[in-house]
Amino acid sequence: MANRVTMNICGEEYTLVAEESAAYMQKVGSLVDAKMTEVMTGTHVGRTDAAVLAALNIADELYKTQEASENLRRQVKAYLDEAAQAKNEVSELKRQLFKAQNKR
């Protein structure tokens, strides 16, 4: 069921309809409002330019976060591969130990 939320972004009222919860939509709207306000305060540009600059800033953050996430995935995979290799080495050493003990 779609949720309908009205929010204020940079002095304008917007009504959003989405499947996400109202709280989530408010959170997203608040982020956009904060980014636009930050841009407008820092650069004294109009709302349209602020929206574009805010979108660019948010896109930049998204891509950097995705890259960091991918780096973490690669790092976790490398750790898992190392752990699997260590487990195999332990198994092989146990096998060799068992074989050596049975020769005595």
C-alpha cells in the first residue's frame, strides 16, 4: 500500500507517494532539504541551481559509499578465502600428523 506524505523542502510543499514508510520518506525529504539549504546558504544561488548542486553532492556521496562498500566486500571475501585456505592447511597437517603417529 502506497504512503502519501507532504513535506516542506526549501520552502516548497511537496506531496510524495511511495511504498516506503512515511518516516523513511520524511527522512529522505529532510536530507534533500538540508542539502539544498546548505548549498543555498554557502553559495547564494536560487532553488533550481541549489537542487542541481544538492543532487550532485548526494550522487557524489552515493558513489563514494558504493565504492567503499565494494572495497569492504572485496576485503571480506579475501579474509574468507584466507580462512578457507588456513582450514585446508590445518586439515592437511592433521592428516599428516595422524599418518606420522600411525607409522610409529
